[in-house]
Amino acid sequence: MNEQTVSGSVQGRPKTLAEAKQWMKDKLAAKVHPMNLVDRDDGERLIASLEGLDGESWAAVWGEAGDGARREAEAEQSRGNVSRASKLYMKASGYYFMGRFPCPNHPAKERCAQAERETYVAAGASWANPIERIAIPFEGREGEGNKIVFLLRRPANVVRPPVVVMWGGVDAWKEQMTAASDAFLAAGIATIAMDNAGTGESPVKGVQDAERQFLPVFEWAARQQDLAGEKVGCLGRSFGGYWATKLAHLHPDRIAAAVNWGGGAHHMFQPEWVEASRFPDSYLMELVETRQRMLGATTDADYLAYFKRLSLVDQGLLDRPSAPLLLVNGKDDRQCPIADIHLLTEHGSPKAVRLFPGGHMGNTPETLPTIVRWLAEQLFSRAGSA
């Protein structure tokens, strides 16, 4: 692929350390993923101190910052300063997130991933809508896990609220669902944040039938007497939008409505696009390595083959009826082709579509509110007709 300069970086090769630092500074100034939980002053200092993008150098800087904030949080908690401790735990979680970003492919980054989970739950324990960390059994195959872990939050003063189950892509895990969860809670909807297949604490890799890991969560929600979870809403972000789409077609009886926010369906998994999207300007580093880890691929040949078998066209699913489905993305996405949205609208049940300016996921001030309004309408209209 020919190299071309895009937004200050170079398409066609990994970013240099200098280019990566500038990319991070831009995200820090805009307060957007993955820098949205990092303080401006601290972020500038930590970015400047980075000596490399390798796992050990990277995790050393961010992990040390996380350790410092965590010690402060524990000290405040011991003094009974619950609110201050919560803020510091959240600060620590943000630093640990950066320390394991985009995936824990080094022991030092794996340490950060575990610490991120611990400090996030500690931060959310005293929120107005606190986090409940729940683990349920999972009947995995040989080599897979035996439990599914998710984070439940309930809206205050709402009797039997509807439920949205949400998950991220390859690098944003359940601990990055706070803003979306807050928005749904404000609308009177309970949220379950879980890890996308092949990420975080997911018991399975992103294999062709990894939708298996979502079904026990839907069944758990349906059994809860204090939740209206007989049919859940689903929100899949980035790569996770693929699974929201597949589940909407396979299990419309369990899903009230689903949103594919920036995910693929067929074209994304073709070798031509996989090659073209190895080093998008919208991604900091190690996109291929992170996707390989999610898929369970160990070679480049496996990476291409495992991606290709995810195609929903080749699986023969797209002409089946589906649950109501909203397709959202940025019209200039370089990580997931817009052609997949057009493809989905040409098959099966009618779909709702909303494209926003910009690149991957079309993150604007109106993107998340649009998604929340649409899913809320679907869930509450179903409750009204039940």
C-alpha cells in the first residue's frame, strides 16, 4: 500500500515514538479515547517521559503513575474520605488502562490490566449508581474459561428497569463503558458492561461462534425479578458492533433492539481491507497485534484466515429477520469500511442508519445521545406494548 500522510501521521507503517507522542497529545487535548481519563498536566509529563513503545517501557511509565494514584486512594479511603478515594481510584484506573493499552501483550502490561479492573470497581463502589461485579458460570470448551464476568449498574428509583448489555471492541473493555452507562442510567435503563469476545476477562477468543459468551448474560438478565430483562438492548462498540449485528440476526427473540457502533459485517474481514487497515491514522499502535490476540491468531496467515471466516455473508445470516438494528459510524472510517453499512441495509429486515462526520465510530457530541435515545425508545415502546 502506498504511504500517505493523514492527520499528521503516516499511513502504511507503525508510528514512530515522536509521532505516537504527538498523537497522544492531540487526544489528550481533546479528552477523547484513549486519553479521556488522563489529567492534562500529568498526561503531558508522562507522554514526554516515554522512552519507547515496547511493553516494558510503556507499562513502566503508566503503571508507576497508576500505583501512585492507587496509594493516594487507599490512604484517603483509610481516612474515611470516600468521595476523594473514589476519584483517585478512577484516576488510577485510567493510568492502568493506558499501561495495558491497547492489549496486555507483555507481563508488565498484564499487571496493569489486572490493576485497572481492581481500581475501577473500587472507584465505582461508592457511586450514586454503584458497580456490582458479577460472575456467572460458563460452559466453555477445552482451553476456554468457565465464567463470565460483567458489571451491573441500576438506575435509582426505577421499578424493573429495562436492560442494555454493552461491550467494546478490541481495546475498550467493560471498564471503559462509564460514559455510556451513565447516559443510559439517566434514561432509566440498567446497564450490563461485559468484555467483547477475545478481550479482557472474556472466556473465549473471537472465534466464529463466540456469540456463545453473550447468551448466558441475556439469560441471567431475563431471570432477575427486579429487571425487565426478558428482551435486552445491545450496544456493541467498534469491533464489538459485529457481535451486536450477529446476535440481532441469530437471537431476535432475546433482543429488543441492537446497535452496531462502528463494527463490520463482511467487507471488514476481506484480505484487501485487512491489509489496508493495518496502520490507520486513527489508531495509536499495535492494532494488528491486538486483533491477533483477540482472534487467537499467532501468525499473519492465521490473522487473515480467522478474520475472513467471520463474514456474516459467508455464514448466510444477513437475509434472516433481525431484531431492530441501528448502524452508526463515522463516514470517513479507516478501521471499518462504510461499505458494510450499505451491505447490511440491502439484506434482511430494514435497518436504521446514522452516519456522523469524522473517522472511526463518528465520535461527536451527538453520537452517544443519538444512540441512547434510539435504544431507549425501542426498549420503552416494547415495555408499553407488553
